[in-house]
Amino acid sequence: MNQTAVMDEKAVGKPGDNKLTPAISRESLHLIQKKLPLRVLSEDDFAHWQTYGFVVVKQAVPRANVEALKKLLWEFQEMDPNDTSTWNAGQLRDHAMKELNNSGMVEIYNHQALWDNRQKQRVYDAFVDIWDDEKLWVTIDRANLNTPNRSGRAFSGFIHTDVDTTLEPLPVNVQGVLSLVDVDGETGGFQCVPELFHTFEEWKKLQPEGRDGFRPNVEGFEVYPVPMKAGDLMIFNSLLAHGIRPNTSEDKVRMAQYISMTPAAESNDELRERRIQSWRERRAPEGFAFPGDPREWERTKYETAALTPLGRKLLGLDSWS
């Protein structure tokens, strides 16, 4: 990969704590020796995942699901997809995690259109491949609608990691982004530093004491914008340096849903009950970076999502046992 220096010096804060996601104690994912047969990923896909920290699953959800969620996000953000004059409204609430301000985060977490994608078999099977584990819980996460960066919107992109890379042993987790539109270099969306992940152990030895474990120095590395088509799911290791690019296009919109899964913590009754309450009452996780919608539209305008048998297990309503 070409080596260029890219770093947003305005990015501050640390990735938020989603209070509905279990803590994980597992071996590093790039060291897993597979026991279960691959369901969705090819052998080359899995090798790329372990080497560079991310993989794209093509057409993870059907077009009908994509269009239903896009329609919802326009409605929820009070924007008209056919009227660009409605696209520059200010965000509903400032983020404590400041690098997310004006990045297009949509504070919706438990609508049926979100759950329809979470409980798709192909999405679940992809995460089974990643974790080598069939007993998973899905994260309760939000969506993104990022319009062109005009009218003084102060967003220039950022790079961070979702876990503290100074810790020993290193934390283990994954994240996922389902693209609802075709994205290119202008549209904004996900960017990452694959070569830093690939050479992380050597890079880490050269870093100074007291460095920020969430904001790596990526000088000398290419920041790669991952191309995706509508319906593609990208899964990435939480150790991968990544972020959101600004939307520099004239009239394109980046739209996405954040979907991830982790090994289920079925013995944690308190956490399981919080997750169920979040689904039933349509509430946000309320972690540092997950403030929720100040209008409370999820609670007042929409119904509790219907779950499939798989969805009930991914939530924790039913046991995998």
C-alpha cells in the first residue's frame, strides 16, 4: 500500500462505552485457529480478515431491507431525499465524543428496520465465521446519514481505535458497518489503516511512553477508504485504526447501519435484562457516545420490533442452550 500521512488533529475524546455490550475475554481474533467450517467467508476472505483486520461481506442483506431502512432514516432525521435544502439541519444533540459531531450519527437503535438486518441469517453466519462461535449476541447500535459537508458543518474526518491499544493483554472485540448506498472516495464513510494493523506489534515497540491508546500516530501509513455497495457488510477488528471520512461530494449521501455481534454473556442476568428492556422500550444504550434522541421518537412513534427465533437469541430473550 502507498504510504501517505493522514491524521485529523481535531479528533478528541475516546470511543464510547455501549452499556448493552458484554465484556469479552478471548484470544486475539487474528490468532484464532478455526474449528467450525466457514459459512459465508471464503478462505481468502478469512485470511484477509486476520491479516489486515477487516473483511467485506457482499450483499449481506436484500435490497428491500436496504430501501426500508433508508426511508426510515430520512424520516427520522426530518430530511427529504429529494430536497437538498433540508439536508443541512443541525444535529439534534451534540456528542460528548466530539469527533462524532456533524458526522451524521442517527440516534435510532431498536426500530424494526434495524432488527430486520440484525436477524438476517447471512449477517449472523458472517459473525459466526469471525468468532468461530455460534452463541452470539448482537450489539444494540445506531445508524448514519451523512450529507455533503457544506454550510459550515465542522467535520473533517478522524482516525481512532475502538479499544485502548496500550493495554496488555490487548482487548478483543469487533465492529460492523452495513452500507445502505454505494460509497466512493467522495461520499464519505469508513476509512481505515490496514497496514498498521498488519504491522501492529512492530509499530507498537517504537511508540513513546504515555501515548494515547485510542489515537494512533498513523504518519507514514495509507488511510484507505473501503469501497462498498448497498447491502455490503464490512466487519472490522476493534484494534484496526479507523474512522469516518468527510462527505466532499456535491449531492451524494452516505447512509449506513452499525451492526456487530459478540459472544453471548448469558450468565449476566443484569446485562441481559438491560438489553431486553432497551428492545422492548426502544431505548438507547446511553453510554458515553450513545446519547439517544432528545425527541424520544423511538418510544413515541414506533412499535417494539418483532423478532424471529434467531433474533430472540441474538438479543438474549431466548437462550442459546
